[in-house]
Amino acid sequence: MVLPMAFLWKHPKSKYFIAGFYDVNGKRRNRSTRQTNRREAEKVASAFEETANKRRSTRQVRAVITALHKEVNGQDIPTHSFRQYSASWLETKKTEVGRATYEFYSGTVRKFLSFLGAKADDELTEITKEAVLSFRNIEAQTLTSKTVNHDLKCLRMLFKAAREDQIVDEDPTEFVKVAKKDKPIIRSPFTLEDLRKLIAVADEEMQSLIRFGLYTGQRLGDLAMLTWENIDLNRMEIQLVARKTKKHITIPIAPPLLAHIKLYNARNARTGPIHGRAFESVTRTDKTSTLSKQFGDLMAKAGLRQKRTWEKSTTKKPKRTPAPRTGLSFHSLRHTTVSMMKEAGIPEAAVMELVGHDSEQMSAHYTHVGLDSLKKAAASLPAL
């Protein structure tokens, strides 16, 4: 089919020439040349038309190859759109990765599908480096560099798989650079006064999580999953396996925490999860994001950070404006534990062993730390 040449026209209310041309599907398109000079506008219009012709040529070549393949083999060449291939890729990943990782991959795919719009149903080979780059840049305007780069990593995995399956010859993500890293957040420890403010406005379960966080130095996810079976009051110990490091940790119970445990145990179920709502939330989602948000709202209520606000949005879902980064979060309790013990003169080896450090090298170095040293470390923490 021979399509008409590109042409120029002017809208009565615009000073710029508009280029009229036909796209890959033969549909007429109008695009501003941003030129007031007709000769310069003609050059821009020719560039638009040339780009459209190149895409038409690619489609025409593919159509001929498809027709020849069917004539010789009696069947069509299998085609794969991004929507189709990403669905099959996710189905494969469902049995290869954990639930949280699978949900992350699914989230990335949903975001890229939304970005592509109708182009998600084009063949996978139609997705270009420019499209991936544009997706990265749009995300970088509203998300942290860590999230942007995780999404980019996920797309790289998907297109690498497509290349291994010989569905694409070139990977459009290959030369897309990662987003520039944000400035690191300096984690600030809480003061005793901060902690007392939090306790004053928290409900019973959150009060307990704060106390466990301070006196054990453990992460929110590990504390949420604690059961009464993890606590040995005869040996005065808490035993758990850290979700992140898979390290088995034994923590002596600090005297202030012991008093809290006895009181809390008397008022709540003595079997099963210690913190029922938190346990249910992490079990259901395999994430601590909901609990972290709740703790952030609690800090705002205690006057330790600005309250999050809701912005009006043109989309159906309201947009939540994040509070300024103060460096305070539930993880700050871990830093508070370390800071308080160091200020009390507890050796670093005992401090690191008590909170369950991540490094295997550090773990091997500190294996000589005895339980008596850990008890001394736990006992150094002040009462709230």
C-alpha cells in the first residue's frame, strides 16, 4: 500500500507548523514540528515520515517471512508480545523464587505493562532501549533509586530469558544504566525521651514491639514472628533464627524486658504468636511494609516526624505524600541498642553478637563471645 507523503498545516491558534504523516498501521498522525519557518518544518516532517517508513519496512519484512514460513511448514511463526511473554515468565518464576520475590517481579511487570499501554501487545522485539530508558526516567521522578534499579534488574532478567529462548536477538535493557544512587539515609538512634513519647501514644501491642526492639536489637520482621515458644524463662533467653541472615541467635533477656514479658504474658495468650496482629500481617504478606507504615504514623503522633498527608490526584487511587526522611524508623531501635551498650562500655564483640550481625567474617571473629558477656550487655540497657 502506497501512503501519501507527509504534509504541513497550521492551526489557526498556533504559530507552529503541524506535520501530517502516516504511522506503521497506516493511521494518520499529527505532530507539532515546533518550527515557525516552513523550510525547517519540512525537514522535521520528512524526519517523522522517514521514521514511520522504517517501522513500516520492518513490519513488511516480518510479514513476508511469516507468510513464507507458513507456506513451507504449514503453520504460523509463534509470536510473543510483552504481555504474553511476561505472563509465562512470571509463571516460571513462581516455582523458582520465594513469595515476596515473586510479588516484587509481578509488581515490576505490572508497572511496565502500564507504561507500555497498547504497545504491550506488540511483539517483544518492538520494545526498544529508548522505551526502557524512558520507563527508568519516569520512575526516577517519584521513586527511590533503589526501587528504580530493582525494577530495571527485573526487566533485565526477563529479557535475558527471552534472549535465551531465542525470542529476541537484542536485549533492550542491556545498555540502560542504573539510576544514580540517592544520598544515603543516616540512621539516627532514639533518645530515651523519644522512646517514652512513643510508648505514651502506642497501643499495647506496639508498646511491646518497641520494648522487644530496644532490648533485643532485632529487626521488625523477626520480632513480629516471635512466638511464646521462642522465650525460655527458665534459662532467661530468647532464641530465634533471623529471617534475613538465617543465623541462630540467642539473646539474654534484659531485666526491664523480663518485667514486661511477665506482665504481657499474664494479659495475653500464653501460646502462639506474642504479637498477634504483627504476626498475621507478616505471615499474610511476607513483608513488614504495613508495620513500618504503622510505626511511621506512630512517630508522627508522638511528634517525632511530620505526619504523612494525602494529595488530591486525578487518578482513582489517592496519592500519599511521604513524610520527610528524618532518619528515624523502627530499625533505629537496633541502632539505639548498639549506641546505648557502647556508651555503657560494652565491648564491640558482645554488642555485635547480641544484635546478630550480618557479616560471616565478623561472625567468625566473634565466636569467642560467651553468654556471660551477652548477659552483661543486655543488663546495661536502661529501663523505660
